[in-house]
Amino acid sequence: MEKCHIAIAGLGVVGAETARHLIEKQSILSEKAGTSLTLTAISARAKGKDRGFDMSGLTWCDNPVDLANLADVDVVVELMGGSEGPALALTKAALSAGKHVVTANKAMIALHGVELAQLAEEKGVQICFESSVAGGIPALKILREGLAANDISSVSGILNGTCNYILSEMEETGRPFDDVLKEAQELGYAEADPTFDVDGIDAAHKLTILDAIAYGNVPDFDKLSITGIRDVSAEDISFAAELGYRIRLIGRATSEGVACVEPVFLPEASALAKVTGPLNAVYYEASPVNTISATGPGAGAGPTASAVLADIIDVAAGRHSFAFGKPVALLSKATVSDEALVTSGYYLRLEVADEKGVLAAVTDILKSHDISVETLIQKIHEEDKSASLVMVLHETDQASMAAAALQLSSMSDVHSTSRAFTVLR
């Protein structure tokens, strides 16, 4: 481009930070793009609000979709969020009008990405969404560009800073989930409605995008198995530490079709287990490179704006890459693993009556499903004549583990069972 004119829809913390950098650091950013970058138009819910940058001289649109029709706009930056509604309408309108789109909207890309990528290809423009996954970490660039010549065997990571903060704080203090969640909300790490974060949906949107790029798939959010962290107890975190593990919410996709978001037990010496607080991390296993990991801030104004600005510079400089690593016509239908073929170790905790024969009955049920015990901790609670049976189980398939857990929970001497947590070694 001889010149690159930019419009931003959505002036929350990320949009305002992006706009401020485009205005205050215009010359530096323009030099890196090799062309003049100019913010020309903006749209947000309230016009009169002070957002920390000079809005004079900028075209204001009450309706964000109108940005797509402005003649002096080459790149539309969508930072409103939401998988449908104005965000999707603006993105489609901008691409249809032959304008490039940069977005941080992981939900929209996870659910509508292939349709939008197809439209971008038809119109000869780009849709870029580096900031949609892992904030300031260039997770998609590593995968799509740096590892372009590699066969990816797995991609996994801590993809939600809210959950990682909660789990690592529970680990550090021994406090229960509800208490730490409330604190995370007070500190601004969690939303007033934390559902998308703590139920794993936010991480699943990001994993959908990673899975599509890693394996050349049409993004398929519905194929993911998603479990959040609400059922992770302080007791399980304590037992994990005693056994040499830490619990983290991990998004994981493999070349065999595994695609899941779930809290897992990780050896405390592993790279992902050491990631604490609201950080994100992504870990790639590939050939011929072997392994690569990246850690950094996964959300917030600065980290997310950093990725948005990098996409703008790429577009302005004419650096082109297919949205999902290859043309849409060459993307494959996502494969789904057979749960009977996917194996892993498991952690299981049973609260049982402290009676003779209970342990034998438990191990007999596990044996009937061809499951053996690797490690066992038995803790007696004298006050109520109960006991905690904590087990790390040898590798077994998902179907067998689910059947065994269901049968154990129906035993009269079993008062409660934890969910069966995957153990990754």
C-alpha cells in the first residue's frame, strides 16, 4: 500500500490502546510497515467518553457497520467482540467491500472463521486474528509461519489467564474455588459473569483456531470436549501437590483428532505446570523442529493491542498468509478421535466409609475394567469414620475410565467421587 487508512470499531481498553499507539507512534509504526499508517475513523457505543487519545479529526460512525462503506478506509479493526451481531455484520461488510479486517474476536473466528476466510479470499483481502489467541504471544504466527514446514503432532497450552490465576492461587493459598474466583473478579482478572472463562468456553474458542491451523482443518468448535474448573477442589489441588503434580486448565489438540479443554494433572517439573498467575503458554510438538514453547501475557490492553498492531503492520506491508494456513478449498473436515482409542493416566479421589473390604471392592471394580493402580494414598478421618482413597491410575482409555467411575460412584460405601482428571506425563 502507498498509504494505509485504518478504522477501529470498539474502543474498550484494547481498542483505545490500539488507537493511542496508531496516533502517538505513527511514525515508528509506519516505518515498520513501509507505508504511512493513519487512523481515520472510529466507532463505539458512547461518543463523548474520554478514551485517552485525541479523537478530533477522526470520522465517527454511530453504526460500526458504516465503517465498511467509508472510502478512506483500507483496514477495518473489529474489537467489539461477540460471535454474532454487529461484529459479524461489520466483518462481512468490510470484507465484501474489499477491505482487510483485523480482529481479536476468537468466538467469531471459531464459529464463522471459514466463511469469513472464504469471503476474504474471494475479495482478494486478508482477515487477520493473531490477537484472538494468547494475547501478546505470537501463537498463530509461530504455528502458521515459523512451523509451516513441520508436521504438528500436538499443540497444547494454558489459554485462559483467569483460570490459571484461580488454579495457581488455590495451589498457593489452599483456598476454595469460590473465594479465589471472587478475588479474581475484584482484581479484574475475571468478569462479573465468569462463565466463558471458568467453564472452558473461552479456551475452547482459542483451541478451535489452533487446531484448524495446526492440522489444516475447517474450524469445528462443536467437536471439542470441554470441561471447566468449577469442580476442581482445594482437596484435589492439595493431593496433586503431594503426588508431585499441579492442576492446570489445558487446551490440547493432536494429530490423532484429540481436541479437548480440561483441567489436568501435570508433573510439577513440566513447563506448563510452572506457569502461574494470569499468564498464557503454548507448547508445540512437531517434526523436524521437535518442541517449542512460548509464554507471556494472554490478555489485557497492552498485550492484545500489540498483536492487533502487528497484524495491521503485516497487512500494510503486504505480508500475506492464508487465514488457516492454506486456502479454504484445501481445508479438511476435522477428525474426531475415538474415545476408546485415546489413552492416558487418570487421578481419582473417592470419599468412602472406613470399613473393611472397601478398598478391595474398589480395586476389584477397577480390575473388571482392566484398570490398574499406579499410586495409592489412603487417609483416615477418625471424626466421621470415613477415608479418602486417592489414586493415580495407569493408562487406560476414556470409555473404560468413564464406566469404572460410574460404577464406583454407585457403591453404597462410596460417599462421593471426584471427577477423573487426566494425568499428562
